[in-house]
Amino acid sequence: MLPIKYVHQNNNKNVVVFVHGFTGDSDTWKTNSSSFPEMLLVDKAIKENFDVMYFNYHSELVDFYAARSSTKSIFRFIGAGKSATAKNISITQLGDHLKSVVEFYCSPYQNIIIVAHSMGGLVSKSFLLSNTHESRKVKMFLSLAVPHNGVDWATFSQLLFKGHKQLIDLQPLSSTLNSINQQWIRSKVELPKTIYFYGQFDEVVKQESAIAYEVTESNKVACNDDHFSISKPESPDSLIFVAVKRQLLDFISNAEKESNMLVKPFKDEGQLDNELFVLKLMVADVHKTLVYNAKSTFFNAEYMRKLLVHQSIGLEELSALYSQIEYLYSLEFGKLLSGALKNSNELVTNIHQSILEKDREFLKTTIPLINAYHKTGMLHQLTNDLDKDLWWAQNNSIKDITAFREAKADE
């Protein structure tokens, strides 16, 4: 069995990988007249922006490996063996297999979207937690009826099929699921955007298992499906199809926006010298290197803000982010007042460092591609506001700005 099968290959920079579940294969996604991937490819934007493939792996309820392998070993002994004997391996081993497949089959792609059904989602999560170059390529994970907390039937089935590694892993509270869930919650690396789809008629994977821990309402989708129909949309109007299609189209749209959010080079030709935030730095006798850094980050933050306002993206979250940055400033300014910081240069350096350190925790945002560089510029946007009493020295005030301007005019 080949590990991948292309549904659509056109040298796009993005690829959608469909991952089947327990005892499944590519037929998991087939409808009466088409398939989930083929239905998506009817959309011109999806076809022009994504390649699409199946990831296949061995999963059988009854493992005939022992009988097959003993028979094949005889033929291999006399030189007649031609192929490997497949067997059921654990979820973590399958995750390692997926990592290798992504490494060697998906190397040309910049971005990977995983659409996983049932146990395939656990295989995908195991791979995503590897924190490798390959796993960091995955930008979105669509979880369809995945038993994140296990399934009860695996406990009973394991009694009938003893030693079945996948059934052992699928049991509630299994060591494998516990490890994956704990790592997922505590992960310090940025995991891909994850959407949890669950079937309201699913008698195999209940809602409480299909939705992982600490999931917000916006990241879960209730579908009028059972465990099997959720991977086989009846028509383009099926909720599961409409929702997955929307996620892919949104990804394309956001990717275009993100390209506009990349840090822009700044050439200092004095165009910002009369801005209030620069004057505040100057009257505090901040070093010119730090002043230049402030200008460059401010320039990029202005570009970012105008773009977001124009497209009405994340404005409420952006406002909250400004408040959080101002709070970090107040903590550092308190250190200046207490004498823990010696001068304005230390204050500027410390607050810049604080923003960098808290970029992915306290200052975490879902707004595409806003990074610590933009957030540093947002600090200087705040100091550029006349209504904000934010300064870089204890006793500076607007009078100092006025005096500084007058002195420059007399030169």
C-alpha cells in the first residue's frame, strides 16, 4: 500500500491531506457519486490553491499478521518474498509514519491542512506534537468525529481482539490518549488552528470525546451527521461540506492578508522626526539606535493597523492588545520609579524585551501574522497619542516637547 494517493496535483504551494480512521482507507471519504475531496475541488479557488491527497495506513479489525508473516517467512527463506507484511501498529507509531510521509512527500509545500476522521485525528495529533519542521508546516487541523478522549467500545473490543495496539490506544484513559491530551494542553509550541466537528447522531464517538479540552465555542461545529456520514457529505449543501469549504477559502483569504502583514523595510529620511512618540524619546535622551528601532516598528504597526481597519479584521482584539501592551509599559515604568531601572535607555530596552518574551503568551492574538515586531510598534503608537500620559523619563511632560521644538526651530 502506497502511503499517499493524489486526488489533485498541480504544484500548488498548499496541500490538503485527508487522514482516514480506524479500519478505514480512502473509501472513508467516498460518497455515492463522488468523494469529499472531489466535491471541494469543484470550487475554482480551492483547485487553484490546493493540491489534495489521501494519507493511507494499515488498520484492520482482525490482524492476520501472525499467520501471513509465518507463511511469508517460509517463502522469504527460499527467496520468494516480494513485499512487507503489514500489521496494526500503535497510534504514536502511525504518527511517526505520518511525519515521514510529510517529510518526503510534502517537502515542496509551504502549508499543509489536515482533514482527519476518527482515529486519524489522533494519529495527526501525535505527529503535530513532534514539533518538527514538518509539523510546523501544518497550519490548520480539521478534526472530524475524532475520539480525543477515547471510545468505550474499544474497551470491549479489546477483550475480543487481545493485543490489538490501536484498540488499546483508543480506550478511554489509555496511556497514549492521556499523553497526547496532556502534551496538547501544555504545549509551548504554537499548534495549528484546530476546528472540532462532531456528529449529533454519532453513536460511536460522543460529543464529549469529539471535542478536546479547553475548546472555545467558535472552534467547534455541530453537524447533523453520524460517525460515518460526517466524512461523506451527501451534497454541497451538507453542513460538514459547507463548513470545511469555508475553512479552506478563509485560509486562502487570510494567506493573502498575511502576505501584506510581513515586516516592511524602513528607510529613515526624517519623515517621522516630528511625530510625538519620537519627540518623547528625544527629550528623554534615548540612544539613536533605540529611536531608530522605535521608528521602524511604529512604521510597520501603522501599516498593519490601517490594513486591519480597512478590512475590518480583529478590531476588538486589536483594542484589547493595545491595553495589554500599555499594562506591560506601566510595569516597566514602575521599575524606573522605584530605581530598579537606571535611565530611559534601560526602560525602552526592558519594555521591548518584555513584549518579545510575552509575544506568544500574554500578548497572544489570533489576528494573522501580528508578531512581536508589530506589537513593539503598537507601544510607540500608544506613546504617539496626546491623550496618553506615557513617557520615557520620570519628569518629562508636554512642556519638554514644546521646549525641544522651539530649540530645534532656533537652530
